[in-house]
Amino acid sequence: MTTAQQSIGSGFGARSTAREVLRGIDLTGKLAIVTGGYSGLGLETTRALAEAGARVVVPARRPEHAAEAVAGIAGIAGVEVDALDLADLGSVRDFAERFLGSGRDVHIMINSAAVMAAPETRVGPGWELQFATNHLGHYALVNRLWPAIRRGGGRVVSVSSNAHRMTGIRWDDVHLTTGYEKWLAYGQAKTANVLFAVHLDRLAAPYGVRAFALHPGGILTPLQRHLPKAEMVAAGWIDEDGNQVADSFKTPEQGASTQVWAATSPRLDGLGGLYLEDCDVAPQADGTAPGPGVRPHATDPDEAARLWHLSAELTGVNAFSHGEKIANE
């Protein structure tokens, strides 16, 4: 079976940094929105895009904290912060309305914000936090911002994880109401991130907008805030003193490279709906064992369409229903 999930020989790799993949690329006049753009990989993404000349909008659940974080990007203008809580669809709507009201176009949309392995938490109408934040919030945000994204004709990047290999979508109980397990919830949300990119690309490509999903690699960032130290020691990530011991882990600068490459590389022109790793198109891989590549359940177009329709039903938003009208306005 042929697949588009094959290396294109990008010239970059696991240890490339965001700055390196942007070398020679001028983003002057471009606008990027980076959710989670004030912490971990998101902050390094914001820094690299701004250094390349882009105007970067950083939506944040804690805008005051975010403003302090991005203020540390010394000497760089063109970074702004606005309020957004992805777990609150009202907040998503308000952010999108404010942005659309500015009349600006979106050339790069990077969905980087995430919650990982959190204790069982319910938001909105009882939704599971990780599925709601990592997937549904980003789904609603992109759909509400679609007029600006369409005008920008750029790329939408969905930051997933190799944790997608843990599970497909739990169609019989997507909010895990009958038995919560934090890693199963995270794995489902990361599968949803890939499926979102697959179907968005199918819908958006005729308008010149392409979508990608990716695994950034293993990196120690604030994403691990919900994990007990003992669990990370047992996993071989850190030692008893909290020092990183996993040789395979990347620095945040290296971890940000694949999402920056996905958003800007001319090597990806004409492509879309793909899963990326280490600044290249990842191979298709079978099974749930550790290893590189994307599992078939995360790129299945029928599963992607099914998730899109479920997400539209749950959020009441679908920019591609009835032409380009936003539903339930």
C-alpha cells in the first residue's frame, strides 16, 4: 500500500533547532498565532518566528504570566498576548471575535498548547479536560478563525505526540466517563490532533490552506507539571535530583524545530495532511510498540471525518458547513 508518509529528505534532523530551520526564511509581513506560545516549546516557537520577522499573537489562559514570559524575548518587537482558555468555548469565541475584528489575516496557525496526563478533570458540559483542551478547543478556534486563515492562505500546524500510538478515538466514551486513565486520555487527545489535521487539510486545501500534525520529540518542559517526580524517575527521564538523564530527549530549541519547519518550509509546498517527526515526513508504522512513525488509526480519513463531525456537534462550530458560514452564531 502506497502512502504519502515518506521522508522528503529535508536536510534537517532530530537535533536541528527552530532557528536553524528558519535560516534564510523572511517572515516579515506574516502573522502567526501560537497557542501556548509563552511556555516550553511554544515560547521557543514564538521566539524563532519573531526573530524571522513575523508578528506573533500568543493566546494565553493566564495573559499576565504570558506577557512576562514573552517580554524576555530581548529586542524583539511584534509579539502580543491576548486572553484565551481553550477549555472554555466562550473564551474561544471571544478571542476569535476580537481577532477577526482587527481585520488581520493569519498566515501561520500553530496549535501548541496542551495538557498532559492530568488528574481527572471535567470542563464545560462534563467534557474530559485533555480531549477538550488539546482537541476541541483548537478545533473550535481554527473554525472560528477560518475567514482570517483562508485569507492568509498559509498553514495550520497541530502539535501531537508519539503518544497517539496508545489508542484511537474511544468512540463509545470519548470523555472517559466509565473509567478514567490519564495516559489513555492523553493518547486519545493526541490521536485527535492528527486526525484533525488530516480532515482539515482535505477541507482547506482547495482554498490554499494546508494542515500538518507532528511529534516534537521528548522534551522536559512545563508540560510535565502533572507528573509525580517518582513517575518520571521510573520512566528514566530524570534522576532523583531532578536532572535529565534521557539521552534521547531534546532541548526546547530542538523540540520547537519541527513545528516551525511545518509552518514555514518551502519543501512542504503542495503537501498537506501529513504527520511529521524530526523535521521530516514520518513513516507509516504499524502496532503500538515504541518507535518512530505514525500509526494508521491516526491518519485514517474515515476516522478523521467522523471526528470532525463529532467535534462540530459538540462545539456547535463548523466553518465548512453550508458554504463557509459559522454554525450556531
